[in-house]
Amino acid sequence: SRFFDNPYAQGNVLAVSAKKHNIITLGLFNTIETGQAVSGQIALEELGLNDTKCLIYSDANQFAPQILKTEDYIRFSLKNMESDLISIAPIEDGFAVIGVTEYLATPAVIDSIEKNKKNYVICLKEQGTLLAFCEKEPSTIICDAKNLSKIKGQPSCGQYSWDEGILQIGTTGL
């Protein structure tokens, strides 16, 4: 996980990162030659995320979407030849966007994120389930000029859910 560490050696993982908008995607790969499982942790500070809270999401479902503080760690565990893409979005003014969860690199399909006085406008290149953090429960979610209805659980087309800050919006088929 460090520049000069051997990713094939026992106890190491290959870790790479990329950034789109302000969202970091962290790729973790278990490439150990002996075929053993590996676990570890990465500090948010190691990724340059200082003095902020972040929403994190595991593409491999290692954990549910969650909020971490600067001093927290991203904990991971990978079996032989497993990988995970973890998306990390800093929370600014009570809001953060991860991206569309049906895609491998969740932020890749975000075209733009704009903040107006009271709203956020997010333009996507593709449809799916948009994952975000919204500190206060939204009063209205509009997608393609349609008001979405709130539900509990996983939203589908034309629906959204908000649970303790975690916001999911079903944009497929609108």
C-alpha cells in the first residue's frame, strides 16, 4: 500500500487512488503470492483528507455506506485475489455525493455537481441509484422535472430514501 512496498509480499495490498470532482476512489487489491487473506486500515489523513468528515462506500459491500471523521480509518479485509473500490466523498456544508452505485467507479458517471443557494443540481451521464449524504432530510427531490416519492429501504425508479443522512435516489428509467 506504500510506494516502495512489494504488493506481492505477505501482508501487503496493492492500493491505488484516483480523484473525480472532490471524490476519491481507492482501489484495494489482494495480490499476495501465498494466496492468503489480508486486512488492514488506511487513515483518511493518508489520502489528504484533513479536518473533514467523509461519506465512504464499498463497491464490494465490505460495509454499509458510513460517515468517518478525519481521525478514523477505512478498514478492509480481502480474501485471496479479491479487490474493492472504495469511494470517499468529503462532506461540505452538510452534503456529499458518492455517485451511481451500479457502476464500478461510482463517481465516473457524474457529469457535474453545482450548489445553488438552497439546492444541489447533479447531472449524471448514466442512470442508476445515486448515493449521497444529506445532513438534513430533503424536503423535495426532483429528477428530470419529476417529484420523487420518499420510501424506506432501497429506492427504485422515481423514489428516494433518506435514513440518518444517507440519501439514495432511484434515477433509472426517468
